[in-house]
Amino acid sequence: MGGGLAPTPGHVNIDIVGSADIHWNLNKGLPRQKIFQMMKEGEVVEGIRALHVIEHLDSIIPLMNHCYEIMAPGSVLEISTPYAGTNQYWQDPTHKRGYVEESFLYFSKDSPYRKEQDEYGIYARFEIVSCSRGTGPDYWQLFVNLKR
């Protein structure tokens, strides 16, 4: 997702700008019908990459729910985003939301926020494989891997 400016060959690139395979506003979640139409019989969604995408969205709830819905069991959602509060987060005028490690507990199957999951309409129940702030030159990034 978000590959419109730098599409990844061999992947379905979804973005509102650039040379994406599917032009779509990810604030609405995923274009599930279009994705399924592009897939050949027997194909499954083996993984999703959202590299520097979610910080541009009004809310990640629809997107996270749809990713969970279409991903094959065992597949991984890979997310990178600027860490909330860093200069790199604040410098871009198109960034709308910041994230920290605890942000992804709302999308976890073992979430301490069960009541909030129901209240907010979150049905994604990922396993958090890893979620950590980068180090060295990547100190400003948050790297997240969620398993379906």
C-alpha cells in the first residue's frame, strides 16, 4: 500500500497518487472487490506492506480491519511509520496521526482493550510478532509486524 510513487514490481500497489495499480483512498479501507478481481483463482493475499502509509490516514481502523479480513492465515502485515513525536513525524505537513508500540494493542487478539475493540468497531485480531522503535539512523521509525 502506498506504492504509487515507487511501485513494487510483482505486487499490487494501492495508492491515491502516482503509478499505483489501483488508485484508491485508503481512508476508506481496502478496495477489496478490486483486489479480488485482480487475483487469479487459488491465489491468496500472502502479505501486506504499509511502508509510511498509516500516518497519512484519518483513522487506521477500516484499513486494519480490511487487511485482517483478506489476508491468508499465517500471513504478515508489515508496517513502518514515523515514531510519534519525532521531528520526522512532525516535519511532514501531510502526517495526521502518530503511533507508538502500544497503538497496535488495539488490533491484537490478546488485547487488553477488548471493550474498546468492540466500541470502536475493531474486529482485526492480529498476533503482534514484533513492534519496536528503530535504532541508529532508523531511530525515528516504528517497525511493526502483525500476523494473521
